[in-house]
Amino acid sequence: MAKRRLTEQQKRRISSNKQNLTETDNHNSDNNIFDGLVVSHHGRKLVVETEDKKQISCKFRQNLGDIACGDNVVIQLDKKSLTSQQADKQQAVVIAVKDRRNLLEKTGFGDKAKAVAANIGQVAIVCSVEPEPNPYLIDRYLVATENLGANALIIINKADLINDENEEAINKLKEIYEKIGYKALLTSIKKNIGTEALKSALIDTTSIFVGLSGVGKSSLVKMLLPESEIRIGEVSAASGEGKHTTTVSSLYHLPDGGSIIDSPGVRDFTPCNRNKENIVNGFIELEHYRGFCKFANCTHTTEPGCAIIEALKNDELSQQRVNSFRKMIEDLND
């Protein structure tokens, strides 16, 4: 598909936005312009935190595109707000978005990419003993994380529910990911398992908590930030899935340094894999076998001379992970 050309009006808008940003970075003398951090997104309204930790309700200009929790922005206070000392009475407009380190997106309505959060250093993938972990969902999050250039942390929550029936499966799941280099923690709020290790893993970075509803994301956030008013959801007895208690992504600062973003419960997360290369990049253990298949267009399913099939026979790769890889490639082709 040919690239769409920008209209003259769009070019002028882009130029204007860049000029606004440049002027602000050079400490514009206009005292109603400030740098800020998007800490929450409510439809057409944003909550932006300024450098002095004030939180201000903001609208944003249509031509700025999607703005996500974690974005660094430039805001302009309206004249009435300048006379108000109360943060909840102040109103502002986001006039520019600064360059992002990365942007986590999911596939939304009509297969369009939908922004989830920006400038992420670590994706904390939360699953639980109950509901039973879904390895394919974990792998989809990991693909997204690797393509972000962020670190991944796997959290298996509700460890107090481990028993004779599920212990082997949980330990095997943890072992699969640790073997390929990911950090995997067992946590439990009720039994205080792994909480100190979790706190340590979140220092000095911005982490986003993702995972299905009902796995205890908000409970973990509440443990990390006991002063914050975060509603804790109960698992629906009828379906075994959780009720959506977090309706918007929100960013919180941790007492020991670092920040966390609590995202809405995601029942079916699909990374925006635009090509096969994105998927291959997401399976870090396959890097060693790239280029060693007999056929350049190998699908890694039935072809003779496939390096990945051979590695499976030699127990060098996890069958679970290879199954996830094949399914993602199949879904992409479909």
C-alpha cells in the first residue's frame, strides 16, 4: 500500500506542534506553560501531573493523535486556572506530546491499534494459580514486551492456592520461563509470599501491570500502595473470570522509587504483530536457530531440515513455547 501524503494543513499543524515543543524545552517565558506526565486517561479528559506533583485535569487537541498514560506532555493552563491554588480547580490543554521511548498497543475495534501506555521500562505480566494460567496469553504479552524493548516480569499470584493437584504444573510453568532468561515470581498477599522480591523488581523503572481480570493485579497494587484508593475485585463465581474493577489506566509512584501503571483487565490481549519478524523477535530462545533451517521460507511445522523441529526432538526448546509461536504465525497469516 502506498504511503498517504500529508496535506499542507497537516504539515502546518506538525510544524506548529514542533515549534510549541521547542519553545517549551527552551523555557518559554510564558508562565502558564508546563511540562507534565499523563497519570490517567478518562475518555476525552486526561489527568496530568506537573513537576511539582500537582495533578491537573486536561483536555487535549485533536491533532495530537492518541495520548496514553505515561506520556510526557506540554500543557497550557487557562487564564482562570492561573489564579486558583487548588489543583482540582485548575484546567489546562495538552498542546504537545514529547518523543516516546515506546508505546504499548493492543488490537482494538476493527483491528485498529489502540494505545495502552507509553514510556514503559518493564511489563509485569500477572497470572494466578486460580484462574489457571494461560501460557498462550503470557506468550502474547512477552512478544509485545520484546518488541517494545522493555524488560518482562512474570508474576504467578495467589501462591497460597498451590496444592498437590496443581503444584507440578505451576512449577513447570515457572521453570519454562526462567530457563529462557525471564524473571518469574510466586506471590501471595494472604501469605505474604514474594512481596519483598516484587517490590525490589519494580524499583527505578516504570512498570505496567497487565493480565486477565481476577488474577489480583489491583490487590498487588494495593499492597504496594496501601494509601491509594484502589478497588479490589472479586472473581465472578459464575464464570470464574474477574469483574473489571480498573476502568482506566492509572500511574502511581512507588515509595522506594519507580512507578507502576495499573491497566484495565484484559480478557483477550492481542499484540499488534504487523509481520512475522515481530513474532520471531518475541521468542528470544529461537534467535539461536534463525537461518539454520533447510528452507528459507520454513514454517517450522513439518518441513524436513527445520532447525526448530530438530531442537524440539533434542529437548532444547519448550513444546509449549513452540506451539505458541506456531499459533501466532498461523493467526497472522489468517
